Amino acid sequence: MTLSLRTVRTPVVSTPDRRRSAGPSRTDGWWPWAFVAPLFLGVCVFYLWPIAQTVYFSFTKFGVFGGQTWIGADNWVRLIQDPDFYRAILNTLIYSGIVLLGIPVAVFLASLINRPGLKFASLYRVLFFLPYIAMPVAISLVWRMMFNGDFGIINYVLSLVGIDGPHWLSTPGLALISVSLVGFWGSFGLAILILGAGLKNIPTELYEAAELDGATPWRRFRSVTVPLLSPSVFFVTIITIIGSFQLFDALYAMLGPNNPVMPATQSLVFYFYETGFIRNDKGFAATIALAILVIIGIVTFLQFRLQKRWVNYD
Amino acid sequence: MTSPTLRMPGAQRSPGRGSEAKRYGSHLFAHIVLVLGGLAMALPFLWQLIMSLSSNAEVTSVPPTFIPRELRFDNYLAVFDVMPFFSQLGVSIWITVIRVVVQIVLCTFAGYAFARMRFRGRGLMLALVLAILMVPSQVYLLSQYQIVQNLGLLDTVAGIVAPGLFSAFGTFLMRQFFMGLPAELEEAARLDGANPFQIFWKIMLPLTGPAVSALAILVVLFSWNELLWPLVVSTRSDAAPLSVGLASLAGVPTVNYPVLMAASVLTMAPILILFIVLQRRVIEGLAFTGIK
């Protein structure tokens, strides 16, 4: 309500004389505040204040009937000693690792789709984009059927080559692999799009020169495409890792929240959800949330440090 | 720009090879790879459709039944008995529409101010907004839940929608867009005595089409598909959006598989159809946001 009052009041405050003095010293009176205030107040209430609160929560224990008691660093000590936490980190890293394997494939696919004059290119792009558009819960349920140990189509295909397929989604290690494969399957659309834009920025003269020198397509790919595309690859790597660290929907839908293999398979975000909203241990969940922030921060920092070794920015 | 080393030992070996023939050959290879890849993308959707039209016995048969004996469209009707589909569809549509409209308005205004206006505290406010982009949603989720609970908004559209009305990402996107527009546009209007609001409304707003549609596409996708936040704030199934409804349907043991598949088709269909109709715009829009 205060927001609209502010917006309405502002015209009165506008200063006509200021407007005439265009140039570096120009200010826009109260207008900028009216433009920014609705968004900024919302951001304060729903984002900035909650972040501060979460930090506070991480030092408290939530009572059964509401209210928090200060317990110092207990949650943090507990987190550091909690084997489930390390398991969740490991699971999240395994998932991210498998999804990241899609990036080299996406580079290859993008270089094919973006060949000048290739027919059906937009159809291919749409196909690779389908998994990105589809609701993760819905498509994960389809994969849940396909991975079914008794009648799933995946085990049927394996049986054709003489392999007796396992119960994918109820075997601890395999459940995570199954979910990761679905993540891998869905990772191409956005990557191809970003890499495609990167490919368009590579001057065609370089390819022509390479062709004149007799470079094979493979050689052109390796010596022209790969180095000049490395900034886009780096960007895709960053967003893939950040996205992978948010693994929740696919896990929830493919395994089901009450699956016995969940404790051994859960990601950091599922661990957070389970702690905060199933076990209702919100103080500890706040600690996990902050730990996720720290871990993503460290991983992203490491990537920026390592990029000097392989990203080509000339 | 350092040109990569292109000279190689075998360079002289193929002086006479016709580049046209080579192109044709390599395009054939590209088509083979892309068709196989495209099939790998599309087959789960096709299989989903087939399962949704089969009987439960056919879905659980070994070997699988690839072509159902008869197409059972009544699986789709059964969906409406096992979940409050239309209330959930209503919730999904409401939260998506409200978010799109409000985010576009707020982000466009704020993005413009951050890009083109001068005021005290601009740098600090922008830094605070952008800092949120680096924070995973879990960090504010617990407290957002408390706020929504204290306002008595659990199980309401307002509760699901509230935090998502304010988007740091959208603000950043719009700011980047406005930064890229030439300053002369505003200068001329300013000399004519237009006030900042008139400049924004009459000169800048009409140019925002590409950025606004890109933002709208992202918000629609995100809003429709999101699970964690609505799962947390909706306890009653008729107050939940489709994503939550479908996820909980999967946990009901009495629901048979074809009906579950039919429900998943119905749930994702609106967005998939929208995407296929608007594919060019969607892909351009996402490219716009991905690269900016």
C-alpha cells in the first residue's frame, strides 16, 4: 500500500528547474525513487531480510509451537559432524559431474546444428529443447516408468543384448546414476543455444583459411572452433554447475520422497527440504542452506581460478 | 585475436578435393548424428503418450507393448477423478499470469532507473539486488515461508506468488537492455521539456519488446514448472499448482500408471504447445537472456 502512495505523491515533488541543466550534474528529482521503490522494497522484504533471518536461524532451535531459542554454534557443529551432509555433497557433485559430461557433447552438437546451410536446423534445435521446456516433475515421472526394474523399457532394451537389468530406482548407487542420466539427457537444449551464439561470433574467414590449408573438418573443429568457443563453454559450465546444485525436482519425482534409498541418494537441496519441512528442524535447515551458499561460492571461485588454464579470451 | 595454428603436416595432401562434395558428405554425417540425438530427446515424450493411452496391463507387460490394442482415452477422463485437476490448473495459470505481469512492470521500471537515471544510493541498491542472484533460493526460503505463514497466506495464490513478484534477475535483464539503448533518444526528449516519466513511457517503453518478451518467456517457464516453493506453501491439494499436484499423485498407490502418464501429459502440455507454437520467439528470447 505504501508503494502506491509513494508513486502517486511523486509528481508534486518533481523539480522543473533541474531538468534544464542536462549534463553530468543532472538529477531526476524524485522520479528514480518512484521507479525503483516498488521493486526494491519487495526485494528487501522477501530476499534481503530473509537472508539476514536465515543467518540468525542457523544459530537457533525452533520450538514445536513456534519461537526460537538461541543455541550458539550448535547447528554448525552438528552439521560438520553429520555424515548425511557429506553424503549429500558427494551426491550433488556426482550428479553435477555426470551432467557436465553433456557439455562436450553439446559443443559437438552445436557445431553440427550451426553449419551454414544445414537443413532442418531449427527442427533439431526444437527437439533438443523439449526436455528444457517440459515440466521436470512430469518428465521425471516418465523416466521413472522407463527405469522401472520390472517392466521398464530400459531393462527391456538391455535384455535384448543379454543384460539382466537391475532395479535402478531402488538400488542405492544406481538411483543416483539414473537421476543423473536424466539430468544429462535434459542438459543439451540451453547449452546448444548459448554455444550456438558463441559459434556465430567466430569469423568465417578462419574456417576458410583452415580449409585452404587443407584442414580436415575434425581439425577445423579442434583448432578453430574449440579455442574460440572456450568463453561460451566456460559460461555454460558455470550455469550447468549452478543448476545441478539445485537438483530437487527430478529426485523428488523419480524416486518419491519416501523411497528407502533417498537418504543415500539425496542432494543438498533435498536434504535441506527434508530437514526443514518434513522433520521441521528449521534452525538446522537454515544452517544447511548457508552451507549450500558457501559450497556454491567455493565451486564457482575455483572455476574462475581454473579458467585461466583453458579459457581463451584474446 | 591470435589466430590458431592451422598449418599441419598433411596440409598439401588434399589440394584437389572438391569442397562441395566434402560439404555434402559432412552434412550427411551431421544429419545422421542430429536425427539420432533428436530421437533420443523425443522418444520419452512419445513413450509417455503411448503409455497414457494403454491399459495398465499393457504398461506393465514384459516385453513392453509398443502399440496398445485400443487407444484408451478414458485414462484422461480418469485424471479428473484422482486429482483436483481444474483447481490446480487454475492455480498454475493464476500464479503464472500474475508473476509475468507484475515482474514485467516492476523490473522494467526499476531496470530503467538503474540504467538511465542518476540518484543517490543507486550503486548500493543495485549491488544489493544483484547480490541476490548469487544466493541459492534455500537461503531465503525458510524466512519467506514464515512471512507467508504469518500473513495467513499459506494455501493461497497470493502466498505462492508473493516472493516471485520481485525478481533480481529480471531487473538485471532490463537494466542491461536499457544500458544498450543510445542516449540521444532521451536527450532530444529532455530538451523538449519532457519529464523523466514521459521519456520512459513514450520513448523507451515502446522499444522494450524483445527484452520484455524474453523475460516473459522465462517467467512462464519457471512459474509453471517450479516445485519446491509451492510444495512448501501449499498443504491442501486443491490450493496447489499442477507441479505439486502431479508430484503428490505419483505417491498415491491406487493410481494406475496410464492415468499417471495421462496426468503428466495434461500437466506439461500447455507449455509444450505454447513452445511449439512460439518456438522461434522462445529460442530467440532465451538466447537474448543467456547472452546478455
